[in-house]
Amino acid sequence: MTRDKFINQAISHYKELWLLSDWEVKWKYYKSLPPNDGVINVLDYGLKQAEMGLPSRGPRKILETSIEHELIHLVLWPENRVFDPIVEKRVAPKMKEAIWDAYNRSQNEIIGALQRARESWGIK
């Protein structure tokens, strides 16, 4: 199976698993990403459209984990929509980066916990 086909199947699988089937998620390779990374950008929340950036190299198991991780960000996106304006309006500019770093770390911890829970429940 080609890498592109593997990515399409993984996105489809995890969209269904995390109840994101109504989202249109396009993807492309980001050559600058390390093999264990990915990014997701919501293009239009109302229309449920997003674009995922994935590394062009690396083992498929790590790629699959990254795909699931980025899709879970969509599950958590409503939280971002509340948090973003609060930070923008209420936080001093020099504090924003520290707050965003802490917020992103906590969101990544939640995503890791959700992935571990799914694995422990035997859901593939």
C-alpha cells in the first residue's frame, strides 16, 4: 500500500472512531516536519473543514499516531474557540506565549490520555 493510500485510510478510520465523519479533512506533506509530528488547521469551523500537515518520511506506526493525535485536536476545538478570544483580549502581550505553551502542553496531555484509553479498551 502506498503512503498516500495509508494516510487516506488512517484519516477515514480515525474520523469515524472519534465521531468526526462530518468533517472534511484534506492533507498534504510538510517536508519540514519531523517524522513524529503533524499539524492541523481549521479552515472553516462552521463548514467543518480542516487541513492536516503530515511529515513526508518516517515509520507508518508513528504517522498513524500523529494522524489520530491531530484529529483529536478537532474534537477539542470548541474549547479553543472559547479560550482563544479570552487570551487575545485579557492577557498582556508578553504573557501570551507562555500561556499558549502551557495550554498546548495540557491539550497534548489530554490527547495522549485519550489515545492510551482507546488502546487499553482494545479499540483499534
